[in-house]
Amino acid sequence: MKVKGRVWKIEKDGKLMDDIDTDMIYHNKYLHITEQEEMAKYAFSNLEGWQDFPEKARKGDIIFAGENFGCGSSRQHAVDCFIALGINAIVAKSFGAIYKRNAINSGLAVLECNALDMAEVETGDEIEIDFETGEIKKNGICILKAKPMNKIQYAIYLAGNLFRYAEGI
Amino acid sequence: MPTIIEKIFQMHTEDKVEAGNTIWLNIDLRTARDFAGAKVVKNLLKHYSSEYIEDATKTFFTFDCNAPANTIEYANNQQICREFARKNGIKVYDVGRGIGSHVVIEEGLAYPGITAVGTDSHFNILGSVGAFGQGMGDIDIAFVFKTGKTWFEVPETVKVNFIGTPSAPWSAKDLALLCVKELRRKVLGRAIEFYGEIVDELSLAGRITLASMVTEMGGIIGFIPPNREVINFYSKRSGKEIKPVYADDATYEKEIDIDVSNLEPLIALPPSPSNVKRVRDVHDIKVDSVFIGSCTNGRVEDMQAVAKILKGKKIAENITLKVVPATREVWREMMNGEIMKELFNAGAIISHSACAGCASGQIGMTGEGEVQVSTSNRNFKGKQGAGDTYLASPETAAASALTGYITGVDEI
């Protein structure tokens, strides 16, 4: 399966930001919220310079980030807020372990790519990602290869979430 | 030969356990907190036609984030959990009982060799007793409540060998901070096993401190092979015969040696737990508030260390000293001895048991520009309020409360 979308490079001083933690993504003061739709407006609400992300993001967009994205708390909200915004995928150099699970279980595509810094991609560029091969293309040309999703990860993604996946096994 | 995590997993799955494999893992102990608990319930009601769960005797709610609720939203969420628990016959460790990951240790529910999950990213604290514990999001936890299992990618294991014996005074928190500094980026998504003389002798409280910060090291879990103290503790508490899981001649992804002979009081500067410096290299930082507690340093041994330093003294003027025992059991032990009196007389505010500052809980947040020394595990921007949080041991926190500046215990 392939998805297309517009890239947001989450950068600071021209470099993809590392260690974006769950409090930066979705601050603990909004944890009482249990409705997913309501979480959209708080995505990156505690990440300096990115507080207006929910207004700028469009359905289908793709996020690029550095190492250890989503480290910190186990809050599903930090995944749900991006689903509510319609984000298509997050590509990072690496993810916090719990964050990665939470994203997979919710059907939000997350891909790891060590060489993400090397990509000749700017914020606003349209790219295409193939989840099975990990290929990332711009203007039809492969510019990067991310680690493809593993089998179970991909199956949960296709099913939509862990609950629906489990019904089918 | 298998590592500790591989051995525990193989006892809990029919699939082949091998690093990199994804397996279905049976979970012995399933918990949710007041944070995310309501979302767990909502997931169950939304995705399943029957509201009943797989095994209520293995399932618990532990309220520790906002205890008692100081907002109506949190109170509503707790009530959603209580009502669901009543219908299902699930036991609730309600507000006041303490931090869930500690409660399951004290109650003898989490013991060496078991698998456990909770909606707490520090649930891997159970590595301190040789159990597999893992924090998970509300989808995973709802799924585990319903089915008793979840999928897990078997991680590689890194063996960490502590070399040497410290000559200067040190605490388990200093050891944990050293590990965050040394292991960051090297153990991301890995299990860790800790070895060396320094951990063999570590008390259960010290083991909890070290294991609690594996999340900040980026690891999945850090196992400390149970010693006699841990085994005795459980033999008494659980009434079960305890069979700890040890690794014999295991194959590791890599081994990392950490020299601890120069270990000394350390402190993590904001805004990252890995921003670790020696306390003696941090000068002229005026402190406004001090927080003693959290799942990292909320045991009675931590309180004892603080009381010893504060005994017969008063904290500096205009310092707020917030003390929060991890559990009600710790509270009782503090009352039995002189600890409570000494902390009170020194000027501390002593609150009931819960996560407190780490979860915007009951003891208040820091304001813009406020400097806080905290014994907790995270100092990310905004985590404990709008101010700057420095992470340190109970000893350093107590010494800093006395002088009003970041101070090592050897300087007072």
C-alpha cells in the first residue's frame, strides 16, 4: 500500500529535532480529554515554534522527525491527536518504544529511517511512501528507503486498529 | 542461551521467542490508572459487544495521577473506571493507596518472572524485582483486559556491567542518572540486564530507582536479577514459592561496561534527563521549590535519607518543600518512626500518596521562572509546570532545600 502527502519537517536550526517527547506533542494538562476529535487542536501544543501546527496541517500530511520521537509517557493522546488531524504517516529516525506500539495499534503509519537527514526533501514537498518496501519517492524517483513495516504492523495498519485486526485472526 | 526477557517471554507464549520475532504474549497482571483508565473503558465499550473482561482476578485499577481528583474531568474519568470495575468485579486501589507500579509490588501481585502491563510508562519499574512490566497505551491495555494477551516484538538485550566500587557517597539515583547519560541512544528499544557488585547489594528501594529510569535511557525494561532481599520480600508478601528467572550464559546483542568507581552526586539539568552534570559543577542556582517523591524516589528509604539530612534543621526561607510518599504503606512507615516529625519540623509539606507533580497532581505546579529540584524522573519542558526542573537524589534535594541553592550533601 502506498500513501501520498505533503511533508512537514519538524526542525530546529535546520536540523530534524530529536527527543520530541509526549509532553511536547500532547501536554499533560489535556489528558482528561477522551474524545479523539477534540485532541486535534493540541497536537504539538507544547513544542516551541510549532504550536500553530494544527492550523497549518492538512489531511494527508506526513511528518518527518529525528531520533526517539514520542519518548516519554504512554499516553495514546499523543498518537490520537495526529489521527484526528488526518496525518497520513510519521517518518522518524527512531521512535520511543511505547509510542511506536501506540501508533501501530491505532492504525497510524510510523516508519523508521536512519538516513532521514540525507533526504532531499523540504517542508511542503509532495512525497509517496510504500509501506511494504519502505521506499519514499519524490516526483516518482526513490530518494530514501525507510525500514518497511513488519508483517503484524502492516496487518494491523490495514485492519485499521488492533481490535479489528484481532477479529480477523 | 536466552536472556532474562527471552526466558520470561517463553514461559508466556506458544510462539518462538527470538529477538526480532513478534509473538503473542500472555499477560499475568493487567492494570490501568485514572489517567487513561477511562479511555481503556471507552475502548472496551466501543469495540466489543460484551463488556466483560477475560479475568477480573488478574485485572486492577490503580488511581494515582490525580488523587483525589482536583478537576471535574478527572473525577468523571475515575468514576467511569469505578463503575466499570463494579460491574466486572475488578478491584480498585482507589485514591490514596499510592503509585500503581509500587502498589502491585507491595501487594505481592507483581513478583519475579511474571508479565504485567499498565497505562504507566514507568511500569517497567517491575524489572527491579525481575518481572516483565511494560507501560502501554489505552488500546493495548483495553485489548489485554479483554483477551489476556497482546503482541510484542522481542527486543534485543544489552548487558550492562558496572565495574568498580564508588569511593564517594552515592545513591541509587546517582547511579540511575549516570546510566541515562551513558546509555542514551545505545539501548533504544532494547531490554537491559544490570550486573556488578553495586547492583548485587542494592536494596529493593534502590533497585526501584534504577529500574524506573530505564524509560529515560530509552530502553524497554532493565532487569536486576533478584537477590535474597527481593526473594524474601515476596515469599512473605505473595505467599507463593518464588522462582526468579536468571540468565545463564545468555547471548547479548552487546555488552557495555560502566565504571562506577568515580560515581558521585549527579544532577540532570532541564530540559532533559540525559543532561547530566556533577552536582559540584553546578553553581549559584537559586532554588524555589523541592519535590521529594515519585515512582523513582518515593520509598521510605528515600524519606529516611531526607529526614537524616533535615533532622533538627530548618529549610531555607521561601522554599517550598513538597514531600509525597509513593504509597500509603510508606506513609505508615514514616509515621512509625521519627521521619514524619523531622520532615514536618524542618518545614516540609507532606501530602498523601500519589504521583503528584509528575502528573499535574495534588501538590501543585511550578510557575514561569521557578527553579525546582525534584527526585522524579523527567524534567522535560512543561512536565512539572512552567518552571525549570532539575533531577537529583533525595540527598541532593534535601541539601538544596536547606541552603536554598543547588547543593551537594558534602557541602552542608
